[in-house]
Amino acid sequence: MMTEVRRERTRAERVTEGLTVAVASVLSFGLLAGPAIVFGATAWHLVTNAGTTTSGGLLVPVTLLVLVALPLVLARVVFRSGRRKGRGRLTAAVPAVLTLLGSSVVPSAVLCLSVVYAD
């Protein structure tokens, strides 16, 4: 019988993973804060504006909410996938946070494009 020897990670590896998670989390939430504030203000304006149709008043805020929430959902899926493969919490968190950081660029890009091309 072969027994699997589990290698203990060194403290440097754990610190590196922790720093990666912390820095990427701060950057991704920073990237999401701008679009969340702008999209929230836009949604509030559309909902409270008297000239907005009901469908427009509901469709735009829901679309903007999906754009901001999508990176969080993707990161959760990646994290749970890593945990199912038997990885430790921190080891599974690194790809999840990097996914969060990468997917946070999309709402920021949408915000920048809407600001550039808005009349």
C-alpha cells in the first residue's frame, strides 16, 4: 500500500499566499467600488425619475447589479471548486481571488466606456 505523504507548507509559502489574497482582494474591491457607486447612483436616478418607464427603471438597475455581482459569483465558484479538490482554504483562495481581480476589470471597463462615450 502506498500512503500519501502530505507535505507541510513552509511559513513563507503561507505568507506569500496570504499576501496574494490580501492585495488582490483590495485591488478588486477597489475596482468594483467605482462602478458600484456610479451604477448605484444611475439606478437610483432612473428609478426615481418621473419620465422613466417601468421596464427601463427595472432593467437598468438589474443589469448594473449583475455586472457588479458577477465577479463575486465567479470567485465563489472557483473557490468551491478548489475546496472540492481537497485543497486547503488558503490554497483554494488564491485562484479565487485572482479570478475576482480579473473579472473586476469588466465592470470598470464598462464604466470607463460609458463615461467616454456618454453624450
